Amino acid sequence: LEVIASVEPRIAEATRQELADQRASLKLIASENYASPAVLMTMGTWFSDKYAEGTVGHRFYAGCQNVDTVESLAAEHARELFGAPYAYVQPHSGIDANLVAFWSILANKVESPYLEKLQAKNVNELTEADWETLRHDFGNQRLLGMSLDAGGHLTHGFRPNISGKMFHQQQYGTDPETGLLDYDAVAAKAREFRPLVLVAGYSAYPRRVNFAKMREIADEVGAVLMVDMAHFAGLVAGKVFTGEENPVPYAHFTTTTTHKSLRGPRGGMVLAQEEFAADVDRGCPMVLGGPLSHVMAAKAVAFAEARTPDFQAYAQRIADNAKSLAEGFLTRGANLVTGGTDNHLVLLDVSSFGLTGRQAESALLDAGVVTNRNSVPADPNGAWYTSGVRLGTPALTTRGFGHDEFDTVAELIVDVLSNTEAGTTKAGGPSKASYVLGDGVADRVTKRSAEM
Ligand code: PLP
């Protein structure tokens, strides 16, 4: 920090403050974690200065021999860790990984003169008519993914996201009674819609998914199955999700981030069946620019950490702790979407406290509990205000929290929410944003959490 402070003291100060804040609060954002010092330090090296567009041994820049070592090792560790035939570790983020996968699916599955010529390396021979056909064929494909309010991600076909614009899209939800994924309903939708891509995976669904069933559905309609395991990659790596709950053997493509439950650096990755390897390798330059070599190095370090027995024990604790948190809420009368959890997250429906997700999120933050508001299925408050709060256990599990601590976390959250009232607008009407926190609650909760 001293080195940084000698150049820009305000950045050094913000960095110091971030550490202090992360230490003083309860980090319950389901997509966050604490990476190890080894991972963090690997990100701060001179690999950051190196350009290396291309793939291992096939770069558009000279002097990439050390980046080749890094990228090969990261990919090798990833293949071993997840039992995947092929791994592409260049994507800078989860959204990039999904874009690479979409591009690869289109390139592999859509018949087009462009592709034949690309494969024969004769792109220059393409006529205007070829390009027009390509635009038409690529722009005319269908994608079926889980809707945002059921727990899917923006990149799974949400209209305002590019995935909802580059494909004709439809979305599947969850059963209105149970909140659970209804495989028969997904199959019926797939039969009717005939997507090229069936996307499974989630950001806010508190249950495990049977990927064998999803693959059956994809096969029946001739779709490519793409599973986005960004949230639960740590549970797959840690062998908590095995058999039909492990997407890698079933999916044609498995995409992920590396920084959530997997506890690595910020970044993304694509795992694929061998038949797609050549298409995915074109991620750069089709979708990506120069890879972040320092981050690929940190991915290799994180994957090496994730193959240890310690990480497996950590992953199991993530799931056990989520159960403890859920029980803590249920015994205190709170409502959970699907009535519980069997992964790393809990989706708390805060409407029974008379609050929106936005009000709950802000009140909790005042008390040092960091969460994010989240839609619940068929949310009457929409995606901005929402009716839920999403809570994940990966970060606090890294801090060593166990059953008792998570029971206390539930107690503190219920304390804050039952002592918060919805506020009013300036005109005196009901507000979805303002709130009034009861006297002393923030101090009481902050003090208890500082002791944990
Ligand atoms: N996919 C899923 C399921 C996610 O939950 C997220 C992020 O929260 C992403 C993709 C996007 O990851 P990133 O923020 O790294 O682009």
C-alpha cells in the first residue's frame, strides 16, 4: 500500500478501507468470496504487462513462452479438476465465457458458407452475399434458458442482455406452487420451441439441478446443452455435486466464473466436449482480445488449491452452512423460496416483513450485513425493488463460520428485518425504497457480528 500511496494516496486509502469494511461486515453476497493470498498475489505480477492474443503455441505476439506455460497449466489443472476433455481459461469474466460458448455453438452448429471458408482459411473469399447469409443464419437461432425471476442469469436469454437479442429466446421458470424446477414443463417448452441452445444453471435458485435430465431434454429436441455453473463451480470442484448433479459429463459446454464458490481470481472459463475445442479456441479473436495472463496464472493457482482435500472439506461446509442458515430462518418464521436450500444459497422472501428487497438490503447494510436484493418467482416488485434477498455462504465459510455462527446470522437478519418499517414517499404514499430502522438495531447487530 505504501508503494501505491506514493503515487495516488486516495487509491491506497480506498484499498485499505475496503479491507477494513470487508473485515467488519458480514459478507453474504452469494457470488463473493475471499481469495487466498496466493491467488491475490499472483494477480499482481508482471504477467499483467504481457500481450498474448491467440492460443498456446499459436500467438499473434512474440515472446509468449511464459504465458504459454501459464495458460497450459491453468487449462491442465481445470481439465483434471473437473474431468473435462477441454478447458479454455482465457475469458475475462463469466459473461465473456458465455459469449465464447454462444459463438462456438453457432460456429459449430449453424451451416454457413462462412464457416466452410473460415475452416479452409479463405475468409477473404467471402462475398457480400455470403456475409448476408451468415448474418441471417446466425441471427435466426433459438435459445431457451431459465428466467431471471426464477433464478437464471441475465446471459441466459434475458431480453435486455445481448443473449436475449442475438437469439430468439424463450425462458422457462419454476413451479408456481413449490418454486422448484419442473423438468416436464422444461421439456414441453423445449419440444414446442425447438431451441438450438438449452441453457441450465442459475444465479439465485437455491436447489440442485439434475443435469442428466436436462441433457435428455436437449437430446430429444436436438439442442446443445450449455450449463453455466458460475455459482456452484466450487461445489462441483469440491465433489459435493456428483453424479447427475455434476454438469460436466452431461453438458456439451460448461461455463463458469472462477471467483465465486470456486474462490479464485475474477474471471471466466469454458469447459467443452472435444468436438467443440477448435471453435472455442477461436474465442480470441472472435469475442475476446488479449488474455489477462496474470489472471490465468491466478486461475492455475486457484485450481491447484481446489484439488486439495481441504478444499473438498470447505465445499461441503458451504452446503452444510447453507442448510444451517435456512433452518435458522425457518425456525424464526421467515419465508424461503422453495422452503429451503441444498446448495450454497438461500433466497429469503422479505414480503412477510412488509418490506421490499431494496428496503431489506439497505437496512441490513446499515447493520453491517452485506447482501443483495433479488427477485423472487413472479415478483410483484420487479427486478429493481424486488421482494427477496439472496444470501450465500461461501465467503463466511472461508472465514471459518460453522453451524452456530450461521444460526446467529439468521437471528441477526431476522432482528434487523423485524425492526425495520417501510417508509413513505415525499408525497406521503408508500415507498418501495425508503425505510425506517428501529432505534439501536444497527448498533446491536454490528456489535454482535464484530464478535463473530
Ligand atoms: N453466470 C452466472 C450464473 C452468474 O451468476 C454471473 C454473475 O453473477 C455471471 C455468469 C457473470 O459473471 P461476471 O460478472 O464475471 O461476468
